[in-house]
Amino acid sequence: MADSVLYEVTDGLATITINRPDAMNAMNTEAKVALRDAVQAAAADTAVRAVLLTAAGNRAFCVGQDLKEHIGNLASDRNTGTSLTMNTVAEHYNPIVRALTEMPKPVVVGVNGVAAGAGFGFALAADYRVVADTASFNTSFAGVALTADSGVSWTLPRLIGASRAADLLFFPRSLKAQEAYELGIVNRLVPSDSLHAEAEAVARTFAAGPTVAYAALKESLAYGASHSLAQTLEHEDILQTRAGASEDHAIAVEAFLAKQPPKYLGR
């Protein structure tokens, strides 16, 4: 794994850290490839029961595309008559967001600073957002004459409604953590000096929890967002049957009857 993204697995938790603090964790090609590979590795690893996505430094979670590299790539495209620069959406951003949203295990993001553009998209793709009170969000795209990517046009309206999402996309601005919390973007707002500890604690709670049930809840929420009530009820039946057959469900029931905390196996 490249130094621009760090990857570690301990006790069922995969911690992925964007590690370009001097560049406000902007995504150059190396970082995009490394982040894509790390997220996909976590999704495929059966030993991983939860994922924590975070970033180095205090200023930024991720400000999106590295514009210095981007300008050079655009110039190269003009000189060669190609349009390879914008292939990054299909090659990098889309696979990252799909892996985050589709993996059958919870993803927690710890937002320590500015989350802009694709960085905002990565945060929205997580299942649970723990955010420092000094952090901020910005769609950014229209500010550099681009449209939304990294799933923002799908995730943001589902969190805050179509009208508010349109306002933030058409008129990009710095959305402070408190306002983001009030809008429903933030799950847990914490003091900046405890961000990493709080985010890790949430992620480790997921890693020690009923993984099959969490996967079903994640799938159920995504399914219900785009299907009718009748279809969702049928799908809930399928998912509940799956969860009910898990070892963790049997462990939970036995622990409840014994008045003891359950010790889940993640299967």
C-alpha cells in the first residue's frame, strides 16, 4: 500500500487513513489508487468486521481532487488530444464509493477537518459519520465548473432533502460542523481533540457486534430508499430470515436470557 494511504487490521477493524496532510489530504493519482485498493481489500477480507476511514493531520479530512496534478493532466490532454483526465471518476472515485456503500459491514468515517468535493462524497458514503466540531463540508464542484461525483448527487439528497442538496451543489459554501449536524449529515459531533478516539470507539463497537445483522441493516436501508413499501416488506422478510439463522442471533438470545452481554462471532 502506498504511503499516501495507510491500512491496518486489528481485532476485526480495518483502519484506512488518508495520509497526505501537507496537501490537505487531496487525492492525487497515487492516493486514489491506494484508497480504492484499501477499501476493496477491506470489503473482501472476511476477517474485517468493520471499517474506520479517517485522515492524518488536523486541517482536513480530504479536500477532493489534487488540483495541482489535475491542471497538469488537463494540459497533457490538450497537448495529446486525449481526455484521459476525467477517467478518474470511473477508475477511482466510483469504485471507492461503491465499495464503501456496498460492503456487507459497517463503515465509520472520522472527519477531522475540511471534507470537500470527493472528500465530502467519501464521508457521505460511510454508514456512520463521527465529526469534529471544527470540521466543515463543501460540495465544491460548481466552484471549479464541474458537476457532482463520488455519489454526492445520490447520497446528499437522501440525507437532507432535494432542495437543500440543490442549494449546496449550485452554491458551494463552507458548511460548518454544527450546521451539518442540524441538517442530518453528521451522526455524532465531538470535540476536535477527541475525534480519533471517539471514531475508533464507534468503529470497534461495530467490529465486535453482530456483523450479519449490521450487513442486513445496511442492505435494508439502501433497498428501502428506492423501492415501494410492499417491495421493502418482502425484502425485510428475506433479510430477517438470514439474520435469524446467524450464530450471532442465537448468541444474543442466549445472552439475553442469561442476563449477560453477548460475545458475538460475526457470523
